[in-house]
Amino acid sequence: MRHWNSLYKDYWMSFKIGSSMLERYNVVPQEFFTMEKAEADGTITSFVFKKPYTYGYFRNDGTLYKIYQPKNKKSKFIKVSDYIQGSEQINYDCKYLIITKSLKDIMSFKTLGIGNVEVIAPDSENSIMPESVIKKFKHKYAKIIVFFDNDQAGIDAAKTYQKRYGFDYITLPLEKDTSDTVKARGIQETRNIVFKLIKSKL
């Protein structure tokens, strides 16, 4: 791990995500990380990766579940283990649940200040949450809405949830996702748009 600096602060603040939000969701900048590969002869080869804009996503117990490299087009995400993002931050004390695409979108959504809504995300849009998990959420919330990207991949993934679990879905009419909309249009305008979209499904 490494200390936060202005470079990393500027990146997250462009999405209006501040230090308290990053701390709440256990996002930590990384100086480097190591990956190991087991060779055919049983030996282990280690590779050390050291690049700026590298963040570790951690569970509350300090276990790493994902590495995020927003400036690395070839390997933006490295999945370390299965994990429903945001699941340790929900309290089951709200009426509605949003399933969004990523941890960054969870944090951007929370900056909007929309009440009575909790937010989680699967590993990715292409990762469908299992029925056992969905059944638990259905018992806890009056309504579950899927909120993925407005590109074809996001819409197709949302339709999969709709077909399998009967969930309504919403998509933004402008930028691709919540974080990009906050970056481009600010919190208030994004809040107004998202609030209307959610209300239309209640």
C-alpha cells in the first residue's frame, strides 16, 4: 500500500468521490502488487507490477478481492476473488436496492444523496448474482432495480437480470454510467436525472 497523493486525489475527486467514501469502501492506492504463476515443473515464477493509478479493493477484514487500474486499458481490473461489491456497507434498513455495475458507480451513486436506497454491484456486468443471494435480497427490499451502463453490453446484462429475476432496469440517457455523468454534469444534475429514473420504476 502507499499513501494518498494529489495525483490519486484528483482522479477520484473528478467523480466527486472523497476520502471518507474511499475509506468506507476500503479503496487503497497500491505501490505495487505481485502475481505468481505455477510452472509445469512445479516452480513458481513471480511478476511484480508497479504503475501509478493502481488501487486495491478490500473487504472489511483486509482481504484483497480486486485490483483496479483505470489507466491500464489492457488490464483495468484484476479479479482476485468472488465478492459482491458494497455488500458489507449495506444495512438492510432502506426500502429499495440498486444493483449497479461497479464499485466506482456505487460510490458515485452514494454521493447523490438519494434516500431510502442501498447499492451493491456484482464482480462485473457479465457476472450474474446467484439465485441464493438474490432470494435473500428479495426478502429484505420492497423493490430491486438494475442500473448498468447504457451501452449494449450493459443493456444486455440488465435484460438478463430482468429475464431471470424479473427486475426492472434503468439506464442513463447521456453519459455511460453514474460516475461519468457526475464527472461531466455534477452531482445535482445527475441526482435529478437518476431520481426521476428510479421513481419511474416504483
